[in-house]
Amino acid sequence: MPLEGRHVSAPVDIRDLPRAGLDRDLDAIAIVSAEEQLTWQELEERSDRLARNYVGLGLRAGARVASLMPNRIALAVHYLACFRAGLVATPLNYRYSPREIDHAVGVSNASLLVSHAERAGDLAATELVDALPLGLVGVEGQLGDGPTFEDLVATDPGANELAPPPLSDPAVIFFTSGSTGPAKGVTHSAETLGWMCASAVDALELTQHDAFLPGSSMSHLGGFLWTLASFSVGARVIVAKTFDAGEILPLLRAHRPTILAMIPAALTALIRDHDATADDFSSLRLCRAGADKVSLQLEREFEHLVGFPIDEGYGMTEVGLATLNPPQGPIKVGSIGRPVGGFGICIRDDEYAECGSGTVGRVWIRTRSQTIGYWDDPVATAEILRDGWLDSGDLARADDDGYLWFFGRKKQIIVHDGSNISPAEVEDALAEHPAVALVGVVGIHDEVHGENVRAYVTIKDGAACPTAHDLIVYARERVGYKAPEEVVFLDEMPLNPTGKIDRVELKNLAEDHLHPHGLPA
């Protein structure tokens, strides 16, 4: 039988997320950062004015509004405004290169881009941004002839009316890399987001008395979900501009969160910072780590300093938080926990038969928070959905207590510092180099970053051989942070019987730490 989480009775209404805080105390702090804070009343007023002024720009329910914004309170206000107006929020990774911005804008057919003014140079290097029907909105500065975000938040919207669409209509598109190419648009409706929030509240045992510090960007599902779920119960959100110790430690000291969520690489750096003390973490009741596997060394160092273990879980942009060690215990160190409320998990073999306890198989997920599909990509959607279940493509086993143990990604995604990197996308970038004949990219396990990107390349006959550093810089100019950390040169690329690059053999080379004809740059 599938493993089942607790029953979750109803979804959260994401169109009215501040309601719990408004009903409890209008003047209580809803969201705070090192620079500013908003009460529930102020959060409500700003998001409502922004929603109505978005409508005043000509946006109508269902229009896609892309955002290229750093982690700020303004980003939370933007999301609430989109949900209230029935717009489809389309967050872009703030590290996106011009090429990636064009891809997301083009796939989503966005009407408007809300961007921080410091990205003006990158926006000028795109091909599609100038053609956006409603142009640009600048944050902390003007972009072109468009209004500023600050003006839209502060200006009286007049009689602009809001007409939100049905809950079943799209509400957000997240771009997340697939194993076979550029990022796909994972789409959620207001209803699936509502179920996702309700499950997160149940899993984390969130209440109005909590203060949540999401140590990750709200442009990715983790920080986005923790913020929305906190709002839904009237809990305070603490926003970090960056995720290093210089930003996080002062927030821990000043605002005393009860929950901290970070990726393992950032958490490792935080607890190893020479200024970090046990007292800095004494307000916490829970520290959740995800996106990458938590190493045993990190578990030991964290528990030694803080006094309790890290709580690992498992989730996907397609469904939200699916499993977690129960906060009230027992926490099994190394396990990703049990299915959270509203989720069913089944471990199946390649013939779709259910695996017994202790047997590794693919993780299949059943939940009302399941994506409504990949934006404008029915083929990719059909590949992961079957009879109400979602095929995660990831591998795990269940123990006799119903706890799950993660065994890796059957898909070939590389997860570096919590960001999903498609090997094919990196390969395509390197293949553009005139000297490169063949290229294969794999992920290499790293205790701090989860995985690093390594590229194996062969050089065309007669071509001048670039250095590893030259190729890394070349890739970085095209795919930004997704560029490899290491390049290894081969005389011959291993191919499988069908003539495709044999990534299994490349992984074997990597795991044996073989560098046949070069050293990492």
C-alpha cells in the first residue's frame, strides 16, 4: 500500500493570504528584513494598490507577469498583488543570463517584466524584452519609459476593479531545468498552490506564533512556499537579501526566528562561521534543509553547535513539500522523512509494480497540489503524469517505519547549491565553441555544494586546443552560474550502443577521480 500523510481538509485561499494576520492584529509585523518591515495592514494596502495599478496598466486576469527581482519584501508584495488580480506570476532566477531571460519570457509569452534596475544592461542584451506588450516596470529605479514599482505601490489606483478568475486557472509558472534541455514552465493554479500551502502548514506545524526565516530566494519554490504558508496562518516572515553568514546571523540575532530553512551548502557555511554561537540558534524549534542531500558531517556539526538535528525532507517544484521528518520526532538522521499531510507516496519498479520495504525504486506522488502541467508543453506533461500520480523520476526506498531514504535522481539533473542545472543546456553552450567536437556534462558529488558541474570534452582534429579555463569562461558567458567548475579533456568520448554520449561511463570516470588528459581549472 502507498505511504499516506495526514488528511488535509481544505486548501489555503492564496488570493487573501494576509487574512489570518489581519484578523488577529492589524499592527503586528507581517514581514521584516534588515532594512524595512511591514505590518499586516501595510502588507494588505500595498499589495492591493499594486494589484489595482497592474490592472490599470492594461493587465487582465490570466496575463503572465515575469519578475527578475532580488530577494526583497517587494517580491512578496508583488506575488500577493498578482494573486489578487488573477495574474500569472512568473518568477525568474535572478542569476539568469540574457539568453535565459529570453527563453522564459518567450515560453510564457509574458506581457510585462518587473525587474530590478541594476539588470538594465542584461535586459538590453536580450532579444525579446523590448517587444513585451506592456514593457518594463523598474524596481529601485526606472527602466525605459515604464513606471517604477515604488510608484505603483504608492499611487492611488482609483476605480480599477479586480476580477480574479476561477481557482482552477493558472496562478504561477516556475522555470525549472529538465534533464533533456532548457527550463520548462512548471505551472500551478491558485487551487494547487492553496493545497501546497495547506500541506506545508501541516508538515511544519506552522502557527501564528512562528517566525520563519527562509534562507533561500522567493523566486524559487522553497522560499516562495515558506513565505506563502507563513502568511496563511499569520506567522511572521523574515526576509534575507543574501544567504551568507553576514546576512543570516544578524537576522537570527535581531528577529529570533522559530524556523530556519536553508540549502545544505549555505547552512554549512553558516555554522562554520567563526562568529556563530549556539545562542544565535536558540530561538529555533526547527531547521529544515532541502534541495541537496545533507552530509553526515553537516549533521554532526549542526547538532553539536545547535543541540538538535537538521530536519530533512523532499520536494519538487511540481508538487511542493512532499516528505519531512515529523518536527515532533522521531527524526531519523539521513532520512527524508514520511509523506506530509495531503500526500501519498508509492515506490515502484520500472514495470510500475509497488516495491516492498527496503527496495529501491522510483518515487511516485499523489497529491492535490500536483502541477497542472508544464506551460504550453503537453508532451512533457504527459511524460510525468499517470492515473492521478506524478512520476518524480527520483529513487528512494521505504523502511519498515514508513520513512523514506533518498537514493538520487534518475533524471540527470545536477543540483548545485540548490539550483537545478540541466546537463544538456551546459553541453549545448560548450558545443558552440569552434574547437569542441563532443561534450558530456555530469554532476560530481561535493560535500558543500551538493554537486559540482564537470564537463568532458573532445577537440576537433586540427583545432587549437583551448584551456579548461577558456571553456569555463566561454560557457559562463552563455549560461551564467550553470557553467562547469571543471573541464576534463578526452582523446575519445565514450558512446553507448545507440551512438549517444555514455553519461554512465562519464560518471564512472568522475567517481574514480580520473583526469586522463588535463586537470580541473
